[in-house]
Amino acid sequence: MKISIAKVKNLSHRYSRDWAIRDINFEVFNKGIMGLLGSNGAGKSTTMNILCGVINQTEGEVYIDGINMREQPVEAKKLIGFLPQKAPLHTELTVDEYLIHCAHLRSIPSKQIPEALEIAKAKCGISHFSKRVLKNLSGGYQQRVGLAQAIIHNPKLVVLDEPTNGLDPNQILEVRKLIKEIAEDRAVILSTHILSEVQATCDNIVMVENGRIVFADTLYAFNNYIEPNTLIMELKELPAEQDLLKVEGVAGVSFIDGSRVRITFQGKGNITERLIKHSVEMGWSLTEIYFEKTSLDGVFAQLSGKAPKN
């Protein structure tokens, strides 16, 4: 059953004269990972800071589990765990010392802290480093400690800002797996400008560009939003470029190797049928033809170009 954990309604904010975000609307439900995607400067950080109660918005409302962030900020913030891009670690402390400090900041009753501490460490796979000084941990394990502080008070919503930034490939895989596990029993918002992170971890996407939402749907819909405009032909003998350009709808030709050619086409039509027919007539010995799936980068670029300007 879907339960609304966070709702952002008509959210707008400006610094001085310039609007950082305009009319942002989205909803986050009780399980799964929502990706907040956008290039640097798109408005992601402003949106997250308002959502977490760091700054007050110029216009609009934020509700956390039905609680208005502006009207009841303390109650709303109790339900949120936040990991900024750079984890707020006190590196001279041990893992236990730091997480106990975080538990006190989160107003967890003293009697409940030992249990909360053990649950958070176990969830993040850092129990064996309890007495280790933070500065002696690898970047990947420091990030795990950062995630532990974000969930130690068992929040309903966890907000993560570029959680894999600066990690090596193995650490990235480990942190992705951990984020998915955290999202099994709570809502997670993952903010990033890296498309591969969204593809690897998120269920739904809200894409912000130039301060406005340009896309809000599932990852599947995002990945298939734009119809392909290229196809690949594989032939035993490659024809001349000018012969391919004679086919109605063919806008561009680029040869990949000795047997494959990429065709850029315009319009929907029956481009494959025309190419197959032409191939038979010309004796090109066509062996395969297929559409290229639009890459996530391509979707990102095209959607970014559609973003309204302020």
C-alpha cells in the first residue's frame, strides 16, 4: 500500500532577484528510491535544503508525513535522515562515539540509544569497526558511517546528496547495495547529476533543470521517453553513403566498421521497410537491421533542452 511520506507543493525559492526553483511538485511514498536528477546548478540542492528544513521557501509548501515543515519544523525534521554530499563526520571520534553523539542530537532517549546504535551499525555493515577512529576508515566505510547517522533515529524519509561521490568502483557498488537495503522499509530520495546512479538505484525520477521539473515518472518511462531516431544496418557489403541518403527519411549516415552503418532518420513512417526494400533492389545483402535504444544520456540532454527558461 502506497503511503505518502513527503509532498512538495508549488515550491519556489529565490535568492535576491533570481529564482532558484519554480513550481516544484512531487510526492514520495513509503518505500523505494526516488531520484532527484539534474545538472549542477539545476536547483537540486535548493529543493533538498527546503525539504529538510535547512532553509525556508519563498513560496509553496512541504509536508513530511502530513506535517507542514514551515509550521512544525521540529516535528517534521524528526522524521528525516539527511546525508549531505560530504558526510558531517568528526574524524577524531570512534564510530561509536560519533553515532552516540548523533543519537543525542536526534533526541533519542538515553535508554534507547544502545539499541538504536547497534541496529544502525548492523544495517550499514560497520559493527566490526565500533572502536575504530573515523579518520582511519576508508572512504567507503566513512560513507557507511554517514548513512548510519542518517538512519539511527529510524526516520521515515532518508535524503541522500550524491552518496557515491568520490568513491572507487567497488565502494560505489557496496554503497548502492546498502541504499537499496535502506529503502526496503522507508522512503529514500537520492539527489545526483550522474545518470548511471539513477539507472542503478532508483525506481522513480524527478528531473529538475533550470529550476523547473522537466520530467517526473518511473525510470522505465524515463529511459524510453524519447523514440529512437537512429538504427543500425549490418550488411555483407557496405553501400556508398550517397546511395543510403537517397532513401526517403534518411537524414544522416555514419559507418561504424566494415559491415555496420548507423542511419539517422527523420519522421516515424516505415523507415525499416524502405531500407529493406532498397537493400533488396540494390543487392546490398542486408543481414540485420534494428533500432538503437536512446541512451540515458540522450534522454537527459533532450529533456534538459526542453526546460522552460525563467
